Amino acid sequence: MRVVVDLEKVVVVLRDADDVASATVVVAAPPGASAARQATVHRLADVLCATNVGTLESDSVARLRADAVRFHAAGGVGEDWERRFAGTCQRYGDDDVVPAAVIWPDQLFGLEA
């Protein structure tokens, strides 16, 4: 599954929700966003928090809220999705979360956001 983030419009969209084998956060806009720019990294952290989707652990790792992923996936996944998704969740404090690699625009070769 991919959580596609537009840092300019403050929009978060879940793509490929049925693929629960791995999770990624894909920064789709602006095109110049980079892990090398601290302001952009802070912006991603702010957008994940403001949209209630998750938190940024580092410039390359996010922690997605399981309830937020469920909300975004609702109506677009099959009957066995919840069982499969639960297997990817981890307990972090009082919350269920999904670890996700962060992919920046300069890493998007071959991926469609």
C-alpha cells in the first residue's frame, strides 16, 4: 500500500490498499521535495500529523496510524483485507501502527504516484 502525499495541497491519498505486504509514504509534490531539505522533512511531518495519518520517525521512515489506514481503505478492499492488514500492524504504546518507508520525488523512478 502507498500513502501518497502532496505537501503543497496538504492531501493524503491511499493507493494500492489491497497490497498489505509493505507500506510506503510517497511524497508526490512538490517535485523538488527532498530528504536533504530539512524544511521539506518538517513539512511532511506536519502534513502526516495534520491529516491524522501518522508520524514521521526520520526522513526515511513513517509510522502510519492503523485506524487512519482503515478509514482510507474503507469501501475499496475485499472481505479478507482486515485479517491480512492486521498482520502488518505493530503495537506502539496504546496504538496500532504500520511502519512505512518514505519515498521522495527524486526516488520515484519507475513508481506511479
